[in-house]
Amino acid sequence: MPKTYTFPMGGIHVNKYKNTSDISIEFAGLPEFVTIPVKQHIGAPSKIIVNKGDKVKVGTLLADFDGVVSSDVHSSVSGEIVKMEALPNANGYEETMITIKVEGDEWEPSIDRSPDVVKEINFTPEEIVQKIRESGIVGMGGAGFPTPIKTSIPEGKKAEILIINGIECEPFLTADDRLMQEYAERIIMGARVLNRALGIQNAVIAIDENKQKAIDELQRLSKLYIGVNVRVCKTKYPQGGEKQLIKAITGKEIPSGKLPIDVGCVVQNVGTTFAVYEAVLKNKPLFERIITVSGNACAHPANYRVRVGTPVSFLIEKTKTSMDDVEKVILGGPMMGTTITNINAPTTKLTSGVLLFKGAEFNKHHQTNCIRCGKCAVACPIGLRPYAIKDAFLHNGGAAELKELHALDCIECGCCAYSCPAHLPLLDYCKLSKQELRKK
Amino acid sequence: MDNLIWLNALVLGGVAFVAAFVLYFVSRRFYVAPDETAEKIAAELPQANCGGCGYAGCSDFASACSKADENGFANLYCPVGGAKVMSKVAKIKGFSAAKKKPSVAVLHCQGTCSQAPAKVIYDAVSSCRIANQISVGKSGCPQGCLHLGDCVKVCKFGALSFDETTQMPVVDRKKCTSCGACVKACPRGLFEIRELSAKGALLYVACRNTQKGAAARKNCLSACIGCQKCSKLNSEIKVENNLSTIPMSVDADEWGQQLAEACPTKAIVYKEKSHA
């Protein structure tokens, strides 16, 4: 038995429900219309550079990055731009989106569509970062932080290790798992591209124990590439959190308010690494991603390769699920994802799953009073006291008190709410506290 | 034995004497004259400690009144006590009171169950602040009432009640002191403190939706669709972002009936004094 790595504090064990782990990725198909939001990342919205009525191809640049923390947005289909206006997003709030009527499937000629794996990297680090920026790559684990910023090391700091995050600790989701099983070699090449950009030689691919097939595949291939190692981590939630993963692999702790680069680490999701491979070595911008459609109301759970902007309802139809059976739709994983109210909303670069639930599996439990058992504090992987944050927020919303409780360090993993015997929505309070603090 | 009792009495008595002496001189040295004006003013105030005046409480407001000069005093106003209390306070100070028209809180939304039917089930925490963050709410209107009653919880005067049939908060005009607590509590800013007209009437647009007409109507039958019928009647009314706003300068007594009838979606509300 090889050594398994994990983080020491907090965390919970959740049921996995990884029933789509053996279903291979298939192309979801092209919908009639796609709506592409111009903001699919943290930071400033991108600047639209196309006009209504323009004909676009797959991979055409639609919106240019605007400011340092921003990202490019590309067309995911070929066709005509019919609308550019505010449309309701998944939560119902309006957001600027570009609607394209799909006509055929014509790709930009610069994209290399051959199935061969490119193994030569003939680029300088600057060229790689430039290519990543031009391809609109953002952190695909869910946060949506623009990748070019992560790959260009700020002055005075030094990257020592690159960690490829292959830990999908959210229940139900198998998008990253399938990606590692099917495109292992491309992910390793992606890691080498990132290594070149960072100017370091070693990369660690971290996978959790319950993905044996992915571990086998990557371990077999990693022997062929010097500097690429596979580390097996314990199956525990939130093992895939950036801070938790760094602690598990390197033993280093990121101080409050600091970034991974401050301890010499760069963490990239496997999805992002795959996108980097395609962007740099295949000239393919980020316009499609793998999405798991699952849940107990889903008739045929599957892993789809989905073009950005495809409506959620299109994916639900694709699984032959009738909306009459579905009582709750979640975008992302069940722990950190959000319940959505508008199924006509588009999927984005950050959507890792569409989960459909009915019946007992989503029923909310009756809330009772806090009994001061401290289970939330035990479960918190950061070491916060969620019950105290809740009290501070509810009683006076005092910013000073919340700051003292380090509410801003919350990673919103939801372990507190999951473990609460009184079924209190502790995560909601933590999220609101963070908002309150950021306002000031 | 006797000696011991005497000794105890002597020691304790001595300590008491010295302490009394010290206390007497300290209290003389650090004497603060009571602000009699402030005390008089505080006696006139409603003592609701609501914070509607912008001060921490009634006594804080009273001391601010007491310290204020004539110009400063003109800016101080207790919305709860209104003109009656302020004239009494002004008499104590010897100034003339700031004159404000009586006002009342109004809700800029009519998205009741029947007008804006629920499209989804909301099953999370019963708080508007949290619901506002999660999604647009049951009706689908991004600027409408969330029907969870944060405003009702903050009202200290019992002027806001929750109507179970319409799922909307209702303002009791008689009890409302226009302290502004509900204005601060609503995460969507649907409340406004509005002045009453000379005859005690109210005129306002009961909608804050800035979506285009068709999109707004899809969610709510009472939404303002920005048709500009009202602005054609009265040029003071401005329609911006598909939403009409009636400024306070439009006289409710003169225009109310006409504007309310002209509005095709009945988003303009005209309430006479007889209406609660």
C-alpha cells in the first residue's frame, strides 16, 4: 500500500455517488442557439469586440480581456450573432450575453483538430503565458480565476512545485475523473507546458484514492516523463481545496490572506491543465468542457463534452429526463454548487456538473436551535468557528467581530452546514459575512 | 473580647471616614453640570430609541439638540415625533422648528401572489438578505419583493405587518413614524419615505423593475413597463431604464387620479387619506 496524503484539520466523509465514473465522455451535440456570458471569470467583464449580425466560426474571439484580472471569451459554435443584451443567468439575475444562432460547425482554420498528442514544446515561457491569455483560460475547478495571472510569477517570488489537482472530492461529479482516464497523456503534456512557463522541472499530479483507474493510467504514463509524479490522496472532503491540497502534498500552510505562490506552490485543476495543453499545443481556445449530468432524478447519467453557452435545459433533454420528475437542479457539485431557478441559463467555462434531484435526497431538514456542540468547528478545514460567525452576523453584523473570527478565510466548502445536527445553514451565514466584510 | 470589637469598629469606621472624605473631594473636583436643556428635550421625545433621526438614541438626539445653534437645529428632526414634538423642542430652545411635511413609508412593489405568481419553491433560510443573494426569488422579478419579511422584523412600531394571502408586507399609515428602519432593511431598497400631500394623499410608482416591458410583464402583471404614458401627461415625471419615477414635486391631490387611471398596468398607486 503506497503512502496516501491528506490534510490534518477538519474535513468530512460524504457519500460519493460516483456512478458515472465508468461512462465515457460523449459529445453533447449542438443546440439551436447558444448564449455566451461575457463574464465567466473573477474580475472585470470582457469587452465585446463583435457586432450584431456578424458571422462567427468556432473559436472566433468574441470579447477581449479588459484590465489585468479578466479573460478572453471565444465563440463555441459557428453561426450568426443575433442578440447582445442582458439575459437572465442561472439565478435569474440579468447579465450581458451574446446569443449565437448555430449554423453548421465550421472551426477557425488555426485550430489543430488532429487526434495526435503533440509532445514537443517549442515555446518560451512568455509565449506560453501569452497563448494561455489569448485562449481565455480560467481556473476550471469553479473559482474562475484567470490562469495567465497564476502562470506568471510575480517578482521576488519563486515557484517550487506545480500541483495538478485531480481530486474531485464533490459527490456525483466525474468530469475530471473521466478526463484523467481518457486524456492522461495530454494532461501530462499540459503539466509540462505549465512547468516550462513557471521555469520549474517537477509536477505532482494529486488524485484521490477512489479513482483507481485514473491513478493506474497516470502512474503508468508518468514513468515515461521525468519530473511528473503521481500522489495518491485520501478520499476526504474538501481534499481538492487549494489550501488543503498544498498542506497534504507539501506540508506547508498558506498564511491567512496569502496566495499559494507565497509558499512556492502553483495549483492547477486537471481541466485547466488539459485546456492549457489544447491552447498551447493545439491552438484551441477554451470553448468546451466536460460536464457531468447526474443525480437521482436523471434518467441516463452521463459525462458530456459541452460547448460553452449550451443551455442547461438542452443537457437535461439529452439525458432523456423529463423536467416533471425533477424537483431541484444544481449547477456544480452538491456541496459547493448553487441551486438554480432558470434552466434556460447557459453553461459556462466553470460548470462542472448539472445535478438533478427529486424526493428525499434534497429535502431540507427542519432547523432547530444551536446546541453548542462544536461539530462545525471540528469539521472546518480552516479552523474557523462557524457558529460564532453566525452569531456575530445575526446579532449585529459587526465587521470588527467578523474580522476577528477570520470570516474572510472561509473557503465556502460547506462542511459546517453538512455536519450541523441542528441543520443550520451555517454556510449561508459565512458567505454573507464575507460579503459584508468585502463591502467595507 | 471586648477589645476586639472596639478595635474592629475603630478600624472600619476610620476606613469609612477616609473614603467618604476622598469621595467628597473627588466628586467636587470632577463635577459635571447636568445639561438641563437636554433633559427637558429628552422628556418631550418619544423615547423609542429607533435611530430614525440618525443619532444613537433619544438621549443622544436630545444632547445634539441642546448643543446645536440655530442653523444646526434646522437640520435636526425627529421623524417619529413629527412636527408636534419638534415644535415643543423648538420652544425649549427658543428657535423655530424645522418644518417637514408628514411622511410615511411606501413599498415600491405590488408583486403579490396573484400578480406575480411563484415559479419556484424557496426552501432556504427565511431571510430576504440571504434569498436576495441566492436567486431572484419566487416571482422571477430581479427587483421585486422577496416575500420573507425582513422589513416586518425591524419595524419597532408595529406599523408593518405581513399579509398571508398576498405574501406582501403592509404599511399601517397610522402607526408608521417614517423612522426609515425598513428602508435600510430591504436588500432591494423597495421602501421609500414619501411625503403626504396637503390632503394626506400618496402618489408613487409601485415598481422598481428596470427590465424591458415584455420581460417585466412576464414575471409580474403590475410591473412598470416604461410606456411613458405618465411622462406625457406630466413632464416632471422621468422614465429611465424602462422605469418611471414620480418626484415628490408632483402634487398627489392634483395629479393622482389622472395618473393612476392612465397607467395601463396599474403600477402607479394613488391612495387618498381614507385608505389605510
